Amino acid sequence: MNKNKELFPYYKKGEELLNYDANTGVFTRKVYRGGQPIGSIADNKHHSGYKNLYISVNGKGKSIASHRMAWFIAYGEMPNVIDHIDMDRSNNKLSNLRECNHSQNNMNRINQKNNTSSRKGVHWHKRDQCWMAIITVNGKQKHLGSTKSFEEACVLRNDAEIKHHGEFMNNNLKGVINA
């Protein structure tokens, strides 16, 4: 069974039970339920940074991502992949959400924890003693060049992001260069 079809009753129930403020991204309860009064905040922050809603249908409960419920309430359709434009997983304002594919969602990711350069797609190549810039396009990693200058490697990466990632580019240069 299609996962969206399986979850549809939970989204419909959530729409019945919840108010969503598109300007703030906040969900509140429409009805008193489980000891929680009308108007109380309905979602909880998960350790991953995302907010979730717990919804029960016929005695069976499911955790639904708040950003996915926001999309459903706002547009009346089951979302596929939803991107948080500002990369803040808890910011569910409608203006911060956009539908995308998995590849686009990966373009707009924060640095991985093992990143040592502070710049996505730029790393120090120990053997060659230079900075290397890379980017992934259509699932394939592309070498953009190598340089002795960290700033130049960042420019290579930035230019490639503009060309290949467009509106989904994650320009995390923050103080590295004036882009």
C-alpha cells in the first residue's frame, strides 16, 4: 500500500483536531483531548529538531511531522518531500516550506558533523596540501578544482551551487567571503 494512502486518515483527523497558523507555524488544539485544553500547543520537538504531532485514528496512533501536516492543511494535498528553506527544522511557517524532490532537499542541508572546513563541499586534501571543492549533481560527485586558498575553493563551490542548485543552493559562506 502507498504510504501516503496509509497515512491519509491521520492527516484528515489532524485537520479536524488542529488549528494551524501559517504565519507562525504553530499548531494548537481545536478540541479538549487527553488532558490538553483547547488552544494549547499541539506539537512536540523531536530530538532530530523536527516537530511532530501524535494523531490517533480508531485507537491506533501515528507520529506525523508537523511540516507535512502544515502542507496538508494549507494545500489539501499529501506532500512528498518538504524542504525547510532556512534549514531550521522547527520553523514550520508556510513561507519557510516548499515541496521538492530528495535531491533538492539534500542540496539545502546543513554541514555534516564530520565537516572540518565550515564550508559544505570544501575540504582540505592532506596528501596534496590544498583545498578541494566538490559538488554533487544528479547523484554524481563533481570535482570543481583545488587551490591553496580556502576562500578560492569556497568561490568555486559557490559558483557551482548557483549553476547547479539554483533556488535550493545552501550558501553557507557566513563570513568566509563576500558572496
